[in-house]
Amino acid sequence: MEIYIKADGKYFGHWGCIVVFKERGNIIYWDFVLRENYFNYLLSFSKIKDLGYKVLGLTSDWHSSLVASFKTAFPDLPHQRCLVHTQRECEALLTKNPETEAGRDLLQIVKLLNAIKNINERDIWILWLTRFGKRYEAVLKERTYSEDKTHWQYTHRKLRKTYRMLDGSLDHLFLYLENENIEKDTNSLEAEFKHLKKKLAVHNGLKRSRRINFNKWYFYLKSHDTKS
């Protein structure tokens, strides 16, 4: 079965993380792990292959371990960076009210990211980002030195980080515009996690082992195999 998938992990306090893989409205695989890391995600991709699925593409929040493991398991497949997560992360770095003109200009560009619906809008957005990079090149490279001149750091680190994140992700931000089967965000997985947390809150006194089983049953009953 050929599928395009979304993947995400959610920590539940100190007792671990559930990693979930979804194909449109179907949960196809999930696992409970101690943490999100390269080897756990690589094992998950291996098990998805063993289940008979042929993965054609992925959408994720761009967790470093997920990016690396997907590249190892499927080196030639498209990987869409979730626009919601990306925009949210950029806005957190810039804050709601940036102190600099450069920060305010970049924030306006960031706020349009998740609203891009076609190739023309994409090209205009990339043009704005490119012009921003040229206009504020000196600002992005500005350094602040220690009193003894032995150490330095970029003066506008968060601004620089935001710009470099966007500029370095251009090959992965707009894949959904060229392939309608690739989803631009992982919102449906976020909704699953919120629903699960509400369910768990009703059973707040469960021991760790029972909470883990609760997670597993929740996703089993929502899985593609169960629906089939």
C-alpha cells in the first residue's frame, strides 16, 4: 500500500513519549518510547516497511532525530516541514513585538507563511525573504564582543536564527504545492494528542504501566487495521 504519512511525538510528563504515524485519517503505526531519538524513529520506519506500507513522503515538525532517521530510511523521498510548527517557532523567536525594524519586517513575512496556497504566492514570499536577507545582511552579521575582545556572539541571534531557519528550509516548506498528497502540517496529529490528554486527565491516578497501556489502546482503536 502506497502512502504519504505524518509523524509526531508527544511527551506525557516524566513517563515517556508516544510516537505516532498517520496516513490521512488513519493511524498506521504508533509506539511508546522513553524519548524521541534517531534510533527509535529509524526502528519505527523499519516496522512500517515490515507492515507492507510503501512510504512516498512525510510531513513532520522537523525534529532533528526524525529528519535524520527519515533521510536514512528513505533518502530520496520528499519531507515536508510542518508550516504550523515552523511559523510558531519563528514567532516565538521574534516575539509579538520585535524591538528592531528588521525583526518587525521579518515577523510580517513569517505571518504569511501558513497562508500560501499556490506557486505564485510561494514565489512572491520567497522573493520577500530574499530581499529581507539582502537588506539586513549587515544586521544579521553584526557581532557583539566581550570587554576583553576574546569572545563574541551575534548581536541579533534570534533574528538571525529565524532567518536562517526559513532560508535553509526552502526546499522543504512548499512541497505540498507540487504534490497534493503531501500535507502541509501535522495538525491532525496535534488534535489526536489533545484528545488523548483530555481522556487521560479523567484517569489522573493511573500508574505508569496503566497509562502506557491506555495510550496503546487509544491508538489501536483508532488504527487503520481496526477500521479495516
